[in-house]
Amino acid sequence: MKFTKMQGIGNDYIYVNCFEETVDDPAALSVRLSDRHFGIGSDGLILIRPTPNGDAMMDLYNADGSRAMMCGNGIRCVGKYVYEKGIARRDVLKIDTLSGVKTLYLTVQNEKVASIKVAMGTPEFSPEKIPVSGYTEPVLETAVEVCGQIYDVTCVSMGNPHCVIFVDDVKHFPVERIGSALEHSPMFPEGVNVEFIRVMNSAELEMRVWERGSGETMACGTGACAAVAAAIATGKTQRNVTVHLLGGDLSIEWPQDAGELFMSGPAEFVFEGTISV
């Protein structure tokens, strides 16, 4: 099988062109190939498939084999792949996902995609849409006990579920312990991605993330969007925010009248290869 390794600010996936390749049992394959010691090494597997609903479809499997609805860093890499590999040579692309069709706006320089802006959709705070069990009203800075301590959590969906916690010290926060506990909490029947956020000022956030099915990752695009949506909803920031993640920065904008939230950032090829499956 031919594959391409790509990354968006350190959020790395294995990409397979299913316009040309056939992949059987992608969940099991993702587990095997994502292993960083005995496989290729990645946060998961992304299949780029044909679709009647756009230029291509992003079909994403996490490192543990679970299927994901959406990935902000992953979809930028799909856009770069689709353009530069000639699947669709347009600077505005429609990429289908399990959470709907997303529009990508490409900045192209010398036939290469330099950056991509993605219309990520409207943040959803309704508990049944995230989903969050036991709540009928939006969960905004609501006190929740985790591992014997009380944290104020804000829950939002960006096509997949997110739980945002604002903290004073991101660098030394026990991300694995609290993130894992929330991921597997009965509060989140479909699991959850957990963002730990420090508000630096009204235009900057510092973030670490625990992703369901993958653990702590270098970056999470939908997580950055969820963090900004939560920060705006709770009056902590303005509507144009830079999010600083372990792997780099993302620019997030939620215009007052647009409804949709927009994410901008880079996407990079790492290497290509073939592997026996």
C-alpha cells in the first residue's frame, strides 16, 4: 500500500489515496500503522475517498482504531494533498466528512499550498448534540468532579465532542490523568476530547489537548476551535484569537454575524512510502 505521512503543526496522520488504493479493515490497520515503534507512527489513519458530495472525503480513524467525525489539522492536510496531487486543482475545495461538507480556502504559491483556511461550522453547545449526559442546558463553566477535584468545564461540539477547562498553568497540568478520566466518564457517552487552556490575553490562548482515541497530541484543530468558542461564550476573549499549541499556532476567527467559525493554519508533507499490509 502506498501512503503519505503529513502533519499540521505536529498533528500527524498517515494518508492513503483511496482514489487509487483499496483499504480493508481500516480500523485495525490504523492501530498497527500508528504505533510509533512497530509501525509508521501517527495519531491515526486518514483515507482520502471519492464522494458525490465534494472534491474528496476525509475518512478518519484514530490510533486506537475508533472512527472520528472530524479533524481540523487533518482536513487541511487533505486539502493540500487533493490540490497538489491533482485530484482537484481549485483554490476553493469542498471536503466531505462524517460531520458534513467543509469548505477550504487555499493560499497557493508556486503551485504549492502554503496555508489553508477552513470553514469549520457553527459551534454547538446543546448537551444532546455534543453529547453530554445528565444536562438539559448548555454546560458553561459548570463544576464537575474529576479524580477527586472540582473543575469548571465548558462543553461544545465542533463536529466531535469537546470539554474545555481553563487553568492557570497549562505546562504542569496533569493532562493525562484528567484527560483520560473525562474521556471515559459516563458524562460523555461517545467519549470526549479535552482541552486545557490558559488565557494569555484577549487575543491569545495557550493549549494542551487530550484526544479521545489518541491521548495527548501535539495539536488539535477542532479542539482549538472549541477552546476559542468556549472562551468567547464565557467572555474571556475577543473573536480573533491565536491558539498556541505544542506543535505550533492556529488562527481562529468567529465573526459576529457569520455563524461559522474559521480556522487557518499550515499543512505539510513529511514523507511518502509503501508498506506491506
